[in-house]
Amino acid sequence: MASPIPAASVIGARFSYAPSSETLRSNRPRPRTLPLPRPRDRRVAVRAEGWVNPGVRKNEDKVVDSVLVPELSKPLTAYCRCWRSGTFPLCDGSHVKHNKATGDNVGPLLLKKGK
């Protein structure tokens, strides 16, 4: 019988299960397993009530930030920050309707391809 391995020597080790030789020699039939049900396509709608931007740069008509990212494949990608986009996380312009309804000034985050 092998001696136990100290816990300090197995940190970061991967563990796997393999049946023992005794289990393999057993003549008992293996239990039949049923297939697991497939996860359904579940979507969660997150809606913020009222203002999304309670106090950042409220003196501007619309808060839009741009970030230069050299690794992008497209020249421009707009990400939603109002949580109302039908194509979330990408912006579809829903912030315009949200801003008119609530008086908010939230706009998209623009990722631009930089050099």
C-alpha cells in the first residue's frame, strides 16, 4: 500500500478518477446512466430603473468614452452602457430612447482600432 502524499506536495496538481483494479475485475453489470438534459437557451434581461449614470459628467449631453485598442479587427466597436440594447453587450442605440425617457446622459463605450 502506498504511503499518503503530503498536502504541500500536491498543490497545483491535477486529479482524475480511474477505477481500481478491483472494480475492473467485478462481474457486476455497470449501472446504466441516462443522458443529462440539455440546458435550454435561457436569457436574462437586466433592466436598470431610472438613471444609469447618477453623477458622472452630468454637464455633458451624452457621456461617450473612446479607448484605442491596437488588437481590434474592426475599426470601431460600440459597447452598451445603458443595459437596454437588444444586441447587448454591443450598442444598438437604445440609450437615445432611455435618455429621452429618464433625462439621463449615458452613451456607449467606443473601442477604436489604434496604431
